[in-house]
Amino acid sequence: MANETQLLANLLFSETKDVDDAKAIASVVVNRMKRPERFGQTLEDVVFAPKQFSGVGGNEWNKIISGKLTKDEEDIYKHFLAISSGVLKGTIQDDTKGADHYFNPKLAHPSWAKKMKKTYTTDYHNYYKE
């Protein structure tokens, strides 16, 4: 079983390959952990919540679990381990201003976005606070 840093890095790798995006996604997860009544009691609860993170259980996720990363992907994953550790310890700041949701505007247009405040944008995702 993965520890918390590995679990968060697995999620990041399955959702993006971009460093800025990974920091923002990690912040979303930690922000959700600050609201256990809404998103779950633990990191595992947040990561494995149904229909929350499309990468969980997908091809990129399974590559990590099965140990089938290329050399370049291993380098990215190592970087994401450092990001995960820093965000979980609070040594990497939350640039999303408290965002607890995000989506890729090229792939999705969720109805919930209209009801939330957009707080941050990367090249790949828009970030929102409930």
C-alpha cells in the first residue's frame, strides 16, 4: 500500500504531467481534506471518492501501480513525489487560493462551475472554490 506522499503523487501523475498543474491539483486535494464533512476524512477518502478524479484507476494510474514507467515518466513521478511531500507538509504554498475543484476546459464543461468562484488557471485546468 502506498503512503500518503506516494498516493498523492500517483493521483498527480494520473491527472497531469505539468509541474504547476501538479502543485495546483495537490492543493485541491489538501483543501478538500480540510473539509472532511464534505469530501472525506482521509487522503484516501478524497482520492478514491467516486467520480472525482478521472485519472484514478486509468491508464496512467495503472502504469505507476504496475511499475511500467519510462525513464522520462520516472523523472516526472520523482518530481511529483517532492511536490506531494511539500504540499502535504505545507512547505509549498497554495496558489489556487483555496480551490477545491478543477477541470480541463478542453474536455469538460461541468454545470457546477457556474455556481463557484474561479480562483486559478494553468495551461491545462481551471480551478474553482465552492
